[in-house]
Amino acid sequence: MNYVIEMLNIRKEFPGIVANDNITLQVKQGEIHALLGENGAGKSTLMNVLFGLYQPEKGEIKVRGESVKITDPNVANRLGIGMVHQHFMLVDKFTVTENIILGSEPIKKGTVDIKKAEKEVERLSELYGLRVDPKARIRDISVGMQQRVEILKTLYRGAEILIFDEPTAVLTPQEIKELIEIMRALIREGKSIILITHKLKEIMQVCDRCTVIRKGEGIGTVDVADTNPNELASLMVGREVTFSTEKQPAQPKDVTLAIQDLNVKDARQVDMVKSLNLEVKAGEIVGLAGVDGNGQSELIEAITGLRKADSGDIRLNGKSITNLTPRKVTEAGISHIPQDRHRFGLVLDFPIGENMVLQTYHHEPFSKKGVLRYKEIYQKAKSLIEEYDVRTPSVYTKARALSGGNQQKAIIGREVDRSPDLIIAAQPTRGLDVGAIEFIHKKLIEERDKGRAVLLLSFELDEIMNLSDRIAVMFDGSIVAEVKPEETTEQELGLLMAGSKQQKAGGQ
């Protein structure tokens, strides 16, 4: 059999945990091979072994039939293996081009030939439909754009075997379509792809074969043509999973969040939120639908105190919270599940236990007269970790060591537990498996039913349709339409998101 990659009986351990237990993965030349498993199942660990970031305790790796020792990512690159990481490995202050060429800079007369590099980046981004501005700084571009930079980084290095770790977690439906086309184009050029994903729809759409991992062990490999999403979900979590969210009709009460004529600029002083008006009532979930880059992030940052509003008013329960500090916004009764969990959700080098009280550590019982009480902090953390099924070797494990999905569950546990008046959930299920998505959707509906207001930002149209009681469509910085999910379709929503006017009477 012509395998381009063989990982045979791989075992990888960390203190207190076996992440990969005797796993075998065999990838054929020219196929898209899915690696499927729950959060913390060991998928990213296995790929980090292949990419040379980790060394296995046991097992053998073969590339094109030759046994190899991949001691670091440079060796992987030389073997033609490139990895697009789930949590981006980018330098915030550098430009797109500087990030892409880092470590492989073209030199001219002893200095970096940045003009040549920018031309090459432009050529590649045009060739693969990954349009990015080569001169933009990473800190000024959206998460979706950063994703494209990561993909371009591997293509720039001439990778023949590409590992995509949750590549569509941050992309809009349109961008996902484009990425699928890019992957197909790469395969046509003779490249091979390993796709780590939780999205069963994507596996069915684009993959040839699928290897399933559960709790660190290999469950088996199936031909995608011979399976279906339900079977894959059962293999992944070991039980039946429901895909649709059961909920009663909403019973909205008073207005919790009222935004009037809000204007917000981004870091480059470009107007991103323009005279925006929006209301969210107690006991309803309002979904914010839109293509990434239409002002959603700036809106959320303005509500939560992370970005100054230029003008307009944001009110919570009738009181203005415009331009308050993040802590004052939190104390006023807002919980925030941030879109970028690493920048705004966690202190990665703190233990996960201490991350569970980031919003409340300065209150009793977690501190007294300014002194932290660790016994109470870790007691609280343990109960939240149990309730939200956060899989971690211990409460003292650094947040950075947890899988993306478990980091997300920890943030959601912390934010929901505070019984806020308003929950802002930005991409709450980004990078989560079907079991965890089901759990978080139930939690958000429970909170709605307790009378909380929920503002949901998601680029997953099926999540917006499934969870929302009302959908506000954002385009070019304003709310351009409001629709009810039962009165619209994904198609129509997609058109509204692209800026087409509302035709039917269903909207308000």
C-alpha cells in the first residue's frame, strides 16, 4: 500500500496522563484523511508528534515508506510536512509577510528582501484564494484572516503533506466553502492532507477516510463513503448524540441590553460599528449573524469594555455602561465568553483552577482583606471542572496544557456560574466536538429559561439557526435585518449577510 505517512503504535505520555495509547494512523498519497475525536482525545498531540513538537515514548513514524526520527519542526518541514495549528503561532506585532517568512527569509545583500517576500505572499494568496494584505499587522486583522496566514505559512515552505488542525473553527460558511476548494486544489496538485476536525458535515463533504480516536486510543479507520454522521458521532463519543437542540419558545421579558446609535472604530481608526441599534431582552437568545469583519468583534469589545466607543449609548437594565472598564462591566452583570479565548479568556500560564475565578477572585470567599484564599479557590474550581466536564490531569495543570475544547468549557463554566443578567457568547463552541457542543447549547438554553439575556455571536449558520430566538444580521457595521429562525433559511440568511436587501415581510 502506498502510504505517504505511517504512525505505528504511537504512545505519548505527559505527567499523570497517557495522551496517545498505542495509536496507528496510515495516510495514503493524495487523500484527505480525517482525524476525529472528542476534545482532549489526543488528536492534536498525535499531530504534534508527527510535526516534531513532541517526541513519542514508543512507536515508529514512516514518511513515504522510510523510517524517520522527527526531532523538531524543521525536520518535519524538510520532510515536506507542514502544520496549520488550531491556536495560531503568529507574532502579533509582525506583518502578515514577516510571519509567513519567519525562519525562511529571502536574503538580498545581507538583509531580508521584504519586497520579494511580499510579492511571493501575494502570488500564493491569489493562487489559493486566500486573500490577505501582506503589509497588515497580525494584531489588526480578524481571527479568520490570521487562519489564512497560518495556511500560507505552510504553503510558502513548500509542504507536500499538510496537517490542518481545526482549520474551519473560525471561518464563515463562505470561507469554509473556499477552504474546501483550496484543499481539493491541493490534492489535485498531488499533496496529501490530514484534517483534524469535529465537524462531521465537513468530513462527509471532503474526506476520503477517517481515523477515530477516543480517550487517547485508536478506535479504527473507516471509508467515509461507507459511513454517515450518526455513526461517526457514536464512534467518537461512545454513545448516541442528538444534533438538534430541543427548546421551548422563548418568553422574553424586559429589555436587558439596549444599544443606541453606537459608533466604534478599530485599531486603525476605521469606522467598524456605525450608528448601530440593538435590543436583547431577558429570557431570549439573540443571534448575531454576519460575515467576519463586519464589526461584530468591535461591537462585542465595546459592550464588554475592551474597546472605547466613539459615540452612542450602551445600557444594561436601563443604566449606561458605555466605556466602563471591563471589571465594572463584569460587576454590572455581564458575562463574556470571548471569541479569542487565549487573548481574552484565560491566563495561559496560570493553573486552570485559578483561571476559574478570574472574575471573582477579589470577592469573598476567594479573598479576604486583599489576601487570596487558595483552599476556597481550588474547591470552587473542582466543582466547576466536574460540572462542566473539563478534562484536565488536575486543577493545578496550567491552562495552556489543556486542549482547546477543555479550555473553552472552563471559560463557559466560569462565566455561566456567576448568574449574570446578560451572557455574551462569542463563538462559544469554536473547536468543540459534537458532545461538548450539545452540552453548551443546553447550558445556554437553560440560562435563557432562567430569564437571562443571551447575545450569541457565531459564524456557524446552523448554530445561529438552532439556538437563536431572534437573529440580527450585521453587515458593514450596522444591523441590516432582523429575522426569526423559523421564518428564514440558511440561504436567505447568507444573502442578507452578504448585504442583499430583505425581500420578504418576515423581517421587522
